[in-house]
Amino acid sequence: MFHWYVINTYSGHENKVKANLEHRIVSMNQQQRFRRVVVPTEQVIETKDGQKVQTEKRVLPGYVLVNMDLNDEAWTVVKGTPGVTAFVGAGAKPSPLSTAEVDRILHAGGVAGAPATRAQVEFSLGESVKVTSGPLSDFDGEIVDVNADAQKLKVLVDIFERQVPVELAFDQVKKID
């Protein structure tokens, strides 16, 4: 019976382990025992130098998901793969993931087939920023609130010797070094 299992790898070697495992499955003629080998990733939008950049990040660094029919031969194929440190599970026997866990990891809240996209927050409370666009461009301010989901910041800007809270998008400000 096919279930999803999690294997632990050296961090940063997930894609190499995936390629090695897929090669071993074919070379050891075990294709009937394995369906998929997945390194779960998500698309992340980062703001760098005022520009939005989309990058791919691992959802679970150091782990690879394998959909397989676990028996002694399949166990040997996975355990003998270079870079694999262990199966994840209690005791000596690996524990399969539930369907809900697999859906949450693989889809990460996105629509099936389309990777979820989230913003990478590089701003923190109390940081000084310079407004780069809009009517307040070239004004300096201090961050008092960060809303990562909406990609907005609330910044206290000095206008006519008064601090005024202004809501700005991530791409409308840059950090002051």
C-alpha cells in the first residue's frame, strides 16, 4: 500500500538526494514500489533594493517526501541513498504522513497545481526607512507596524515637526543603512 514518508537529508542537499534516489530506484529495478519523490518548495516574493523578486524556497529544509510502498527492498533503496540520514518516525519503523499533512505540505495553502506565493519580510519594528515613491518620497521614518500578508508597513514620518503614521507598501520604502 502506497503512503507518503519523510526522509531526513543533509540540509542543502535535498535536490541531490532526490536525484540520487530516483537514479537508485531505476538502477535497482524498484519502480513498482515508488510513485513520487518530492522536495516541497514554495514561491516567495522578496523585496530587494525596492524591487520585488520571486524566488523558490524549501518548505521543509533537510527533508524529502517519498510516496512509496514500504517493504524491505524499498527500505534498502532509500536507506542506501547517499545523503539520506534517516526516515522520520517514532522508533525503528517510519511513520507515514496523513493525507491532510501531505496536502498541507505539498500545496501550502495554494490551489492544487499552482504553488503558493508569500512575501518574505525583511523589515522589522523600529527600523529606519526612506520613502522611495509617492507623495512622501525622500522622507525618512520609523517602522511601527509590519503586515506581511498585505505587504504593508505603517511608518511614522516627520511632517511639519509632527510624527504622522503613514501606510506604505514594501516596495515604496528602502532601509536606511
